[in-house]
Amino acid sequence: MSAYFKIQQTLDVIAQFNRDGSIIPLKIRLYDEDGELQSYVIKAVRERYVNSATAPADYNIIIFDCKINSFGHDRIVSISYSYADRLWKVLDNPLRQ
């Protein structure tokens, strides 16, 4: 079985929201090529912030590059969290190594 993921609009994330406003994603769920929902523990995270010049000032998005282990291979999955929408989304192809 390979670790091919469908790109999906939103995804399930278990995250820690700290009182200082920081967010730490801990676990994500993605569909595999067979359409089965797979859970992955996030091993490492790198975060970056995006502020859109055309969006309202309070519209902020935080992007996380998450390292997961899928079928014995480490993969990087880029996900985003929108403070305005309160939604998690996959940004690009999670098969990137």
C-alpha cells in the first residue's frame, strides 16, 4: 500500500491552543488512495504566518509544515489554519519529502 493522499478542502486536526495564542498541531487525519481515513502523529512542526494585503486586517492564516511518518517514510504535509474561518486545510501535495 502506498501513501498517496487525496487533496481535500478541509481536514481533521488535533491541536493544542495555548493561552499565549500559539497553536501546536499534534495529529492529523487524511484519506489514503483507498479512501480510508488514516491518522498520523506529527513528529515536527515549522510554522509561518500569512497576512493578505487584500483581506481585512484581522484575517490571518498560519501555515504549518508538518513532518509525519507514512508507511515507514517521513513526509512533509503543509496545512493551514484560518483564524477567521476556524478551518484547517491541506495546502499542497502531502507526498513531498
